Amino acid sequence: MKVSSIIFPTPINECNLFCDNIDVFVKLENEKNFCVTIATIEWITQNMKKGFLEPGAPNIIVTKLQEDIIENAIKEYASDDAYWLKVCSLSYGEEIPQ
């Protein structure tokens, strides 16, 4: 599925580029909207205090919170009828409001 737009409700420059997570709103060409969480490997590592990542929203994992990396990851997750994008957004509900 083709991505129409990606919106960063929190500006990336307010995040730690190497150790943070950020919610992103994604709109597909079929007008469906999703919210996904993008997290860095370092953020995940630092949040495994019990030896594992506690249950929560599935993350799309990147090395750095950089706009082009995030856009490329989201485009990959949107392929194959957006199956993986839908999986990663399940904890936010089937579709986020307009």
C-alpha cells in the first residue's frame, strides 16, 4: 500500500536521536490512518530492565530517529497491503481518528 503522508506530532529535533521513541501518524493512499511507535535499538535496550521488553505497543525499530530512515521503514511496513503497519498499530485501535 502506498503511503500518502507521515506526520510527526512531536518534532524529531525534540527527541534523543539515538535513544528514544516517537509516535508517528501514517496515512495510506486508501485514506486509512494509523499511529505507530518508532523506537531506537538503544531505547529498547535501556528499557529492558527485567531482561526483556515489557508488553506495550509494538515498535518499528530503527538505528536512529532520522526522518529518512523512519520514512523508509514505514514504506516497508506499508508493503503487502500494509499488513505489518496494521500489526504495529493494533494497540492504538484499528484506525486512528482523522
